[in-house]
Amino acid sequence: MSSGNSYYDDLRMKPEVIDPSENEDTLDIGEHVNDTSESASKPNAAVSTNVRELLECPVCLNAMYPPISQCSNGHTLCSGCKPRVHNRCPTCRHELGNIRCLALEKVAASLELPCKYQSFGCIGIYPYYSKLKHESQCAYRPYTCPYAGSECSVIGDIPFLVSHLKDDHKVDMHSGSTFNHRYVKSNPHEVENATWMLTVFSCFGQYFCLHFEAFQLGMAPVYIAFLRFMDDDNEAKNYSYSLEVGGNGRKMVWQGVPRSIRDSHRKVRDSFDGLIIQRNMALFFSGGDRKELKLRVAGRIWKEQ
């Protein structure tokens, strides 16, 4: 909903999240903050809405971290938004100068807040200045939908995303640790309209995403197949997989470790961490008149001992 203030709304269209660790001019709060380990839940840990609103930047609406700027009238905003408002207070339009709100920074240092992923299962309570770092690593933070082609912005836990892939993206779901897929594509010389495929496999009580697609590498299209694991990277390392493609008496084999879906589809693809098939080889495997791609990719997933 619009705030009614077009000046605020224009600035919020380009939000910036400032990592307090990158600010050199930071309040010394070592005496207030323990390490980032989970604090015990306390009865008085709940912070009033009014206090939280005081620590919310009126421009980007993110939590403020040192140095917190203020104008001569006492209005505050985060250091990241100060240059964006051209050194003018977004509330009263007075010049900001170099006034710093040390009192509000000390108030923040005394606070303990629940993780923002509380609804996903995290029960920890964290010091204000440790909370941001914890949330960047929280084991309960939701995953992004691994369906690559639609720029899908859906997030959630693994069971939710599995249902989402099945119901909303109509992804093929298979059970078992071995597979044999056939990919057919007319006019394989074009990458722009090349379709890519995603299949989800269920085995060992986990879910895996098999990707197959074409992309441009230099001047020529290539094909890549790779596996992603629907959980965190530390769990993904417990599994391995192999992919095999061939034809006309030749074959290529790839063996690797599935990448967590914490890594984006593009990051995995652009790192070439999978079975890469050059176009000429793909057409050779396809046989025939080389005008249609017909690849059969076999694979196996196993759990390391």
C-alpha cells in the first residue's frame, strides 16, 4: 500500500541492506553483545512495537545499524540512506549534517529479538547486533523455488516447495535412485528457444532436482545436466551422483556431488559443475541427420558411507 509520500516511495523502490560489519565508524558494543550463538529464550525478550519502529529506517524500512544518523530535530535514518536523500532529512527536509544518534545505537545494543524465521521453526532469541548475521546463516531460513526458467519468487521449506513444483510447475516427480531420461529437441542449432527440463527425484528420504538445458558458451550452444539437492550444502556432501550419455559406440560419464539449492540454478550452471556436452558431440550421439537432438541421459544417486 502506498504511504502517501511519493518522496519515500521513490526511495523505497531501490532498497539497500547495509551489513553493519562493513561500516568502519561503528559504535563499540562489545560489552553489550555476546557471540552469535543462540540465546536462551527469556520472558522479557519481547520488544514493544514502539521500540522496533524507532529502529526502522523511514526510507528503506530496514533495521538501522551504526552509524545511525539524525537531523537537528531528532529524526533518524540509516547510514545507507543518508546519501540517497542528498543529506536532507526525509521527514522534515532539514540538512542532516554529521549528527549521530548514539543513544538509539545504545538502546539497540540492549535489545534481544527473535529470529525473523521464527515461523519456519527457529526459536532462538538474539542480540540486536548479532541477529542480522544469524539470519544470514539460519538453518531455518526458507529456500527459493529451484524452478529456473520462470523467475519464480516462491519461497518455503522443502515439503512446501516439493508440492509447489508438482502442482504449480507440473514438474515430473520420480521415486528411486536411478533414472534414464530421453531429451528430444528440434532445431538444436538455436539456444534462444531451447527448452530446459527439471525432474525431481525422491530417494534416501530426500529430494533431488535434475536439470538439463542448453546455454551459450562462447559462440556455440552446449548442453549441461546437473543435480541439485533440496537441502543445505552440509547435507548435500553426503551424496554423490553419476550421469552418462552416449551413442554410436561412444559415451561420456560425469560423477560429482549434488549442489544445494541454496546455490542458484545460474550459479551452478555457470560454474560448469555438471555433465557438459558440446553441440557437435550431442548431435553425434543423437545419430540420424543431425537435425534433431535425441539424447538419452542415464544416472544414479547414492549415499556415501
